[in-house]
Amino acid sequence: MAGDHSTAHIVQSLVANLLIAVAKAVAAAITGSGALLAETLHSLADCGNQLLLLLGVRMSQRPPNEKHPLGHGRSLYFWSFMVALLLFSGGGVFSLYEGMHKLGHTDEVESVAVGLAVLALSLLIEGWATLKNIGEMNKRRRGKPFFQYLRDSKDSDLVVVFGENAAACLGLIFALLALAMAAVTGDSRWDAIGTLAIGVVLIGVAVFLAIEVKSLLVGESADPEIAAAAASLAVEDPKITRVLRLITVQQGPGEVLVAVKLGFAEGMAVEQVAGTINEFEGRLRGRCPEVKWCFVEPDIPRV
């Protein structure tokens, strides 16, 4: 939503992942579990990712200047894309490597009870962070179906944090099952299989996030409601005869650019056209506060 750049959801996830990473690292050292080691690195990577998102939010809020006349809103999309890449390489690829290594070099998993307790505690903390994240998304999606909101949302930081948290919860469930199976069967290959499963989850989430954020980074149109509002306001004005061309571009969370060509009634003086344009821009910003830039060009239909 316009002007909503809250970072509370990022800070909550950062604190949760920092606590979880410490607990997992201790448990991984005690048990020798590859799945726990993969989860430790995953949590540490998430901490770094959330710091990058906080940096992206701060940079995106810098005011426009001569070099960047439309502001720095897309900085957040850049750093969100970097987070997706780090999640892929630092989390997913390493987990696959660790899983393959464990398959070829089976070591007995020790102190299983400690590992299971730490994983269960981590799942509770991560689940809490995920629920908080979902609550924030529910405030912003305004009745839109949840998964459709994930695809359409322009708040890349919120979607990336949710993707990380959801992947972490699923990874913890796999690690719990793998460690339990290794203890019950006495076969440490289950631990390796759990590590591989975590890697697949992380890579899948990273690819999804990269695709979604890349669209915003390249230049994605704003929500259709904004274009519809602009067209509706033009039609309501008797001095505007038609909308010849209308473009919207999402410049950052809560920052939209609108460029429109309008046809005007015959016989209007330049001053009247300029006044009508100013009135149109004021009404559009009143209805859609996220419109930060509006460029209107008078034109005539081409034969």
C-alpha cells in the first residue's frame, strides 16, 4: 500500500533467525548431523539476507536527485534479487553438496535427542515469524487470494521474507524427519536425504523469488486498479474527449509512474488544456496516493 515501508516483519525474522542459527550450530556440532549443518547455514544466510533487505528499504527511501530523477525505489528490488541469488547459492546449492557428500561418507548421528529438541524449538520460532509475516500480508492484500497476492505484490521485501520463512519451516520439518529416521533405522543416509530435500526446497523458493523480483526490477506495470482509475477520471471530465495511450510503471513499493496521452475538446486554449491537466493529476493523486509521478501529453487521434 502507498507509503507503507514498515520493516517490522524483516526485523522480526532477523531476530528469529539469529537465535535459531546459534541453536542449530550448537546442535550440529554435538550431533554431527548434515541436515542440522545445512539448516545452520540456511539460518545464517537468512540473517545476511534480511540485513540486505533492510539496506534495500533504506536506500529505496532516498529522495530523487539529478542523477535519479524518479527516485531510488527500485533499489529494494535489486537487493531483493540479490537475496534470491544468495538463497540459491549459499543455501540451496551448498545443501545439495553437503547431502551428496554425506551419502558417500556416512557418519553416525549422535545425541539425536538434542538435535530433535533444537529443531522442534527452531520450528516453533520460525513458525511464529512466518505467521507474523502472513499477518502483515493479510493487511495489504485487501481481499485478493493469498497466492495471487504473492504473484502480484509489488512489496518484494515482504514476499522475499515470506519465501525465506516458509522455506525454513519446510526445511526444518524435513530435518526433523530425517534425523528421526536416522535414529530409528540406524542408517545415517536418511540424514543425507534430508539435507538433499532441504537443498531442493531452497533452490525452488529461490527460483520463484528471482522470477518474481526480476519482473519488478526490469519494469513491471502497476496494479490494474491504478490504470482503471486514471481512465475513469479522464472519462468523467467533459473537457477530455478520450484516452489515447495509458502506461503505468511500478518504480518501487508504493511508488507508481503514470504516463498518459489525452484528447481534449476542440477550441480549448493552451491555458485551459494546462488547467485541465493539472486538475486531472490532482484528482488521480487524490484517488491513488501511490502515484508519485504523472506525465500527461495532449494529443489528437492518428488517422
